[in-house]
Amino acid sequence: MNTAQPIGVFDSGIGGLTVVRALTHHLPHENIIYFGDTARVPYGPKSPQVVREYALQDTDVLLHHDVKLIVIACNTVSAVALDVVQKRAKVPVVGVILPGAEAAARATTNNRIGVIGTVGTIFSNAYTNAIRQIDPDISVFGQPCPLFVSLAEEGWINHKATELIAKEYLFPLTLEKIDTLVMGCTHYPILREVIGKVLHQSVTLIDSGEATALAVKNLLTEKAMNNPSTLKPNLQFFVSDVPHKFTEIGERFLGRKLGKVQRVSGFLS
Ligand code: DGL
């Protein structure tokens, strides 16, 4: 294996760019290929069967580019399709659930953790199962927050409506006296400030994407798979459709200029 080969990252759409942002921060010399299935986003409300099918097609796009490792940036895919992706790929596959669960289990002091995510992620119980496997004494409280995806894409970061919706979604979790909250969706770190404000800052927020970037860093070191080059890495972005405002939203999520975005041809045929 050539260690200069890129890390492949895929997501249901644009949200996975928050994970790419964390990866480029912790692994500044790695080449990265990103694929976002923007033509079929959102995956959150879809059935596990459909998400598993889509996940395999997304995986094939990355395998076609000879990636050395795959990161499933999408929480919904990581929750219901990690096993099928691992089976398909002959390279290591890292999902966001386990790193997020581990970080939350380390952070809690009162053993009460909240998890927010898409309907698919929360109904799968993937975070609950992962956390309770680490420590069965921890109680986990899940809450789907589907509207957060649209609010983050709209850029309604400091908007009254976002605060009202956040209060509505997060109120049940405050009643459970959680001291740690997993932001179990690619989009939620964009709304970090309002989530923290509504929870009165006393709750530790876990960014699964950030935890995943650290897990990837450890894995590359452990397997001696780091790119030895210290040159500026190559970041390539592929999508299944180029929707309106893609670049504007993408740059906000990535925290820098996107450069060229290419549409994968023949993906949907
Ligand atoms: N990327 C998805 C996730 O992290 C959110 C958007 C969607 O529903 O597809 O679960």
C-alpha cells in the first residue's frame, strides 16, 4: 500500500465537510477525497435498508479512487451500515459512532448522557448500544432533532427561531439531568453555540466528527499508514449533484475555500 493514497470520506451530502474540517486540522498532510451524495440527501428520515444500499454505492465511489482508508462521516450511515461498508471495503473503515461514544463515556461524571441526531440515528440506538457496551452503568437519552439539519444549512446560527427550536428539542434532555451531550449528526457542530446556550453551558458537548478525526489519527499511526509527505495535501470534492448554494454552504461547513467540486458521472444511472 502506498501511504500517499488519499483518505476517502463519504456522507449523505454536504454535512460531512465538518468531519473533513476536523481531519485536516488533526492530519494536515493527508490527501483526502470526499464524496457527498447530494442528489439523495437527506438520509436521516430514510429506512435502514435504503441507507445501507446507498452506503455501498457511496463506498464504491471512494474505492474507485484507491483510497487507503474510509471514514463514514455520516452518523446515519455509521449507525445502520458500518458492517456492510466494512465487508465491502478491503481497507480500514472508521465510522463516527464509536469514537463519539468513547469520548462521551470519558467525559461524563454523573453517568447521564444525551444523544441528538437524525431520526434514523436515534431510532437505531447505535450510540446507546455503543456507550452502554463501554459502561453499562451509563444512562443514555436520545432525542431526534431533524430540523437542525435545515437550520445549519440555512446558516441560521444566531437566529431566534433556531433558539426556540433548540429549546423545544433539548428540554426533555435537561429534565434527565444529562452532563454530556453527543452531537450525533454532521450538521450539529455548526449550531454548537445555540445548543450550549440552551443547555446553560453546564453540559459538555461532544463533537463526533472531532472524536473521529482523532481516532483516524491514532489508527494511521498504529498501522504506520501516515502520509510521509509534508507538502500541501490534495483535497478533492465529489458530489452526485451540484445543488444551489453548494459552495456557500460547503465553505461554511469546511471553514475554508472548497475549490473545484466535481459531479460523479453515471452515479445515479
Ligand atoms: N449526514 C447526516 C448525519 O450525520 C445528516 C443529514 C442527512 O439526514 O442526511 O446523520
